[in-house]
Amino acid sequence: MNDTRGFLGRERLFYGPWQAFERALARYLVHIGWEHVALIGGSGDNGGDIIASNGTKEVVYQVKFRSNGGAVGKEIVEDIKRAMAFYEIKFGCLVTNGYLSKGALDYLFTLKNLGYRIQVIEGKDLIEKFKSLTDNPAIQSDVREYQAVAIDSINKSFERGARSCLIVLATGLGKTFVAGKFLSLIYKKYSDIKVLVLANKSDLIKQFDRAIWGHLPKSVSTHIWDESEKPVYTDGVTLATFQSVYNHLKGDKEVPFYNIVIIDECHHAGAETY
């Protein structure tokens, strides 16, 4: 596989953005089979960005993105020390697309001598870890019978060239799961397909993104496009708010070509902006 492409390939490591890099690490943990992965970064995160557990071990992660893979200073070590204390987690991990500065390494050495158990993953390590990943996620969820019917219907509609189809399921029955399984089938056949997922709220596209990680091969990146973040490349699946695409079009800017458009909560589609 070309290690430039993919959810943790060189394009993501070099170009970010930082939010996507942070999510890519969370997706890596999902891909290798960690059972519980929570993104906690934000205001009041007390130095932690991700907490993950696999049944036997719990780890808090501090993630730093640097443009062009530059150095990360002592602050990343301060952050992980604070996070381990606040969340009462014995294991910490520092992750960066760049590398730790001498000051950071010296401080880390001091903490390790005091008994802190902190791992470091730098950009060069991430490239090797991504290369060694299996193509598909380690854990595959079971498909319920009614979901299998929906997935098969969508797939057959796509293969016969239908322009659109509509899936209606009650709340909690797995519309996003069905979409994710459909995409997994598509990417087994067509590696260069570009997908746009549209919803009316930023929270919805982020939930959708998280929900499809367990269905996608490692070669398929996902991107968020909302008021605070834009994709830096277009391969794979872009998840966007309608408002962001609409405002982009109002500025007479071109939207990249997408082979498939998925509209979440499509009962909103009567609105003029849709």
C-alpha cells in the first residue's frame, strides 16, 4: 500500500489539520481492537486528549500536531503528567507527528526515574505502525437481519446505477451502521471512490465519522468540514454540514467531485439551503 494515503498516512501526518490528526490516533486504537476509545480533548481536558482501554490496560494520550513535523517542547510532558494525575491513570502516552525536543526528552527521563510509565510515539513511529496495520479493523460488528436487508438493497441500487435510494429505520436501529457497512462493501470494489456525508449539525457529522471507523479499510481517510475545520485533501470520506457546503458555494467556489453523497437526517432536505 502507498503509505501516503490512508487515515494515518503521510498526508495526514504532514498536513493535519490538528483535529484530524487527533481523531486519526483515536481511529488507530479502534482499528487495532481497543474496546473503549474516548476523545476528551478540549477546554478543561486537564492535559488529556484520548483515553483508551482494552479490558486489561487503560491509557491516557496527549497528542501534539506540528506543521511539517517539527519539534514538540516540554509542554507535552507537563500535559501528560497532569492528565495521569487528574484521571488517575497509571499509563500515559505522548504522540506527535514530529519529534520531542531535547528539553522534553530530558524532562521525560526525569519523570521515568520517578516511576512514571510514559510511552512516546513520534512521527517516524506512526508511519511504521500504519504500514504494519491490517487492511481492515480488528473487530467486526455483527449485522442484524433487517440491517442486512437494507445494506443489500442499497448495494444493489448502486450497482444497477440508480441515482438515489432512501433508507428509513426507527431511531436506534442503526442507520449509520447500515451506511458504514455499505461503504465497506463499496471500498472493497472501488478503492478511489470519494464520498460526501451531509448533515445539518456539526455534532452529527462527528458522530457519523466515529461510527464508520470500524467499517473502513485503513486506506480510506475521513475528513470533517464544518465552521471550524476543513479537509486538506479529498480522498476518502468527507463529512460536512450543509451550511458549510452552502456557504462555500455562495462564494462561487468549486466543490470537489464526489461519487456518492449520503444525506443523514434527510427529512430536513425540504429546506432551501439543502
